[in-house]
Amino acid sequence: MSIRAASIWVLLLGGIAAAQTTLAPNSAAPAVESEKPMLTIPAGTRVPLTLKQAISTKTARDGDPVYAETAFPFVVNERVVIPAGTYIQGRITRVQRGGHVKGRAELLVHFTSMIYPSGYTVMLGGSVENTPGTEKTSMKDSEGTIRQDSDAARKAREAAGAATTGAVIGAITNGGKGAGIGAGIGGVAGLAIGMLSRGADVRLEPGTSIEMEIQRELAVDASRISSRHEVIVRNSD
């Protein structure tokens, strides 16, 4: 082999070695991964909300959207994890109107997402734990079903009022005997009216205070939570 040919081979081998050295990963250099600062909201956390629209079992349908807003900031380890003014979105999953004879109106709502003031959106599982801002309603079960209180007493008063009216009319027209007949007729009429009328509907007005319970542990990105100054409200317990 000539000196010229040998020189060419040396240069080629040197170039290949240099290329391999350049392409080979530097095992000594540590991989730099940016870790997101995460905050955890425990399961069972209760968050006070303000309802943004009216809901009634008279007009609501399964699947209708529900919109609410956090009323106070929620704090974990002196860090605001849910600022006041965070939007909460959900949907109606069951509606039942009050029956003519029995059965009270019921409403079931599930919350599905949380939208921070910064626009950061987190999916969640939430239910209604309490409705302190409503009258004549109560919580039926652990699912979060809102049930209208019984109005049997109201229907009984209406029937009694009809019986009294019938007795007065009967007494005026036919004396004592007529009073008894009129009372019976009035009572039957009152019962008929009660059977024809539905029970009262569950109705939640805009601005109603409701309490949401987060059903499973939720991790949120601390860097995407609104950085605006919050007035921190802590429970006394």
C-alpha cells in the first residue's frame, strides 16, 4: 500500500471515530427534567359555592348544565389551592317531580370541572353535600340528592279548609244537617284537589349557597393557579 493510500485510510478512520464520539450520548451529563409544583386537594374536601343560574325540577332535564362559583378561597398548608371566583361546572344527572299522591321532588347534580381565574381547567368528581341557602329542602342520600320537604301537611290544611267552607255553606242552606253534609262534600273536594295537584318542586335560585364535596383526591399545578392576592379564610375548627 502506498503512503498516499495509507494516509487516506488514516483520515477516514479518524473521521468515523470523531463522528461516533460526537453522536454518542454523554452518560455523565444528568438529564434535566422540569418537575411541576403540584398541590393536592384531599378527597372529602368541602367547598362553598354560589349558584349562577336558577334550577327547578319543573323545567330541568337530565344532562342540563349547572354553573357555580367558589365563594371563598380554599387553603392547604397556607397555600391557596382554590381561589375565590373559580368557576365550577357540572350537570344534572337525575330529575324527579313531586307526585300527585306520593313521591317528593328530587334533584341530583354532579360537578365535573373546575376553571381557575387563569383559565387553567381541572377535571373533578364532585357532589352536593349541603344546600344551606335553600328552604324546605334536605339531602336524601350520600350521592347528593336534593329532596323537597313533604307538603302533606299543606294538603291536609287545604282539605280541612275545604271541609270547613262546605260546613258553613251547608249550615246556611240546611241547618245542622246541612252542615254535616257540606263538611263531607267539602272534605272530599279538598282531597280531590290535593290528589290532582303535584307536590312542590325543588327550586334553587341564582345566588343560592351550596356546598360541594370533592369525591376523589385531586392534584393541581401550583404554577397555573392565579397569582392574584387572596384574602385567606380559615375554618375555626
